[in-house]
Amino acid sequence: MTAPEFFFFIFATITVLSAVMVISSRNPIHSVLFLILAFLNSSGLFLIAGAEFLALLLAIVYVGAVAVLFLFVVMMLNINFARLREGMAKSIPIGASVGAILLVELILVLGAYGFRDADHPVLIAQPIAESGPTNTHALGSILYTEYVYLFQGAGMILLVAMIGAIVLTLRQREGVKKQSVPEQIARRREKTVELVKIKPGQGMGGEV
């Protein structure tokens, strides 16, 4: 067994076990932590397959942003997990049906892969030569040459969506103290600081 095969089995086993713990763990915080572990091991699988861009993208975006967001939401919101479990029990038949369909599809795909004939081989991505560009370089060249307008358009759509979400969630509330940086900068020493000479035997409230 070669080193890539050894690490593949390790990463794949941890990924499957972490995925099972995500849906079987009773503590939602533990579920999110197992989800992060599954993402990290999936990144390792992408690295072994030679897709380093997808590996880094999965680690940065999903682990660094999405999973951490899930963790903060679970920890900050006061969720009634008993009520959620009651609703989950009602959805078990639907979930089992969807899982059975996915299992049948996986069996059909693996069966077609195992019993392929010589006239119709399965197309497998060929590894890039050592002298050629890397996956990240090739993907960047395509994005910024052939699909540069679509790429910039997608970025503008995401920017408009972010601004729209901020505007929709912005609420003006009365009676809330807010920080005013210009007023703080414009304050002078004569208006904010007062020097008081206290005589001996005199307190701040008057004569002792």
C-alpha cells in the first residue's frame, strides 16, 4: 500500500465517521464540531486527488466561515431542542425515503463503474504534467480571460445582495446611545475636565 492510498483510507474513514456523528450527536455544538472535522478531512481527500484549489476553498470558506457561523448561531440562539427533536421524529419517514433513493443511486453508479466495457471506458481526469500549470493557475487563467465578465457580474450580484441584506436588517431605534466619533474628537479639555481644589477637612459632598 502506497502512502497516498494509506492517507486516502484514513481521511475517508474519518470523514464518514464524522458525517455519522453530525446527524447522531445529541449536542448541536458537537454536531458542528464534527462537521468541521468532516470538512477538514474532505480537504485532505481533495489534496490527494490533486485538486489543491478545491481543498483550500473547502477549508477556507466552509471551515473558516460557514461552519464557524453555524457554531455562533447555535451558541447564541436560545433554541428549544426538545421541540426540534419532536419535529424531527415526524420527518423520519421522508428522510429514510430520500436516503434509500440516494443509496440506490450510489449502488447503480458503482455497479456501472465496475462492469464497464472496454468500448466505453470511464472518463477520468488525467493528471497535469509537472512542467504544466497547476490547477489554481489554470482555473485563474480561465476565470480572468474567457469568463471575466461573468466572474465580475457574479461579484456585483453578491455585493448587491450583501448591501440589500444590510439595508433590510437595519432598524432605527429610539433611546439607544450611539457613539459619535466627530463629537468625541471635537471635545476640548476646558469643557470636559474641571480642576477642583479641596480644602483640608472638606470632602466632595461638602464640609466634614
